[in-house]
Amino acid sequence: MSDEKKRELPPEAMGNEKWHDTTDAVWMRSSLSSEESEAIVEVAKFDDGFRAVRDGKNPDKGILFFTPQEWEAFVLGAKDGEFDIPEEYLTEEEARIQRGEVEVHAVPSPLNKKRDEDAAG
């Protein structure tokens, strides 16, 4: 047995088979996200295919975890337009994004770097 103390799991991990330690997770967000965005969704992927999702504007509010099967169902639904907003409620720019006419890709969350700097400082 090691001399290190066993790390105590947070309450949300107890009995939650989906829970993963996010201490070293690399969070990604849309390239369209900016600090002025109303909402910023961040996603982390784990080696076993599980995903974690959090609010990038309020990362301490909580994390949702998804199995690989749940994530695949979500992605397929999104690609199929299941979550699309009717275009009459969108600006022209938002409609172009929703139609896939604007290039969007995943970028690392700036909070990843902040966490690394906090640990070093």
C-alpha cells in the first residue's frame, strides 16, 4: 500500500456508474464560442468513450456524463436535425450555422490553460 492518502470521491460519484474523474480532462468547445456567447457548452472525451458535458460559463455548476451509446444517439439526432430550431426564430447568421454553411470545429477551452496555470502558480 502506498503512503499517499486515498483520494476521497465527491458525493456525485457515489453510486454513479457514469462518473469519471475530470481533474485532468481536456475540455473542448465550439470555435464559435466566445466569452460574449449566451451559452458555452464544453465536452470532454475519455479513453473508454464516455463523454462529460458542462457549462463553459459556469463550470462549477455540475457535469453530465454520457455512455458511448448515449453520446452516439445524441450525435445522430443532432445530425438528423432533431434539435434544430425553426429558422424563422433565428438570425440569418444562426440559420447559416444551423444549415452547416459556416465552418465550425472543436477548440480547447481556455479554462484548460487557466487550470494548468493555477496548478503551477
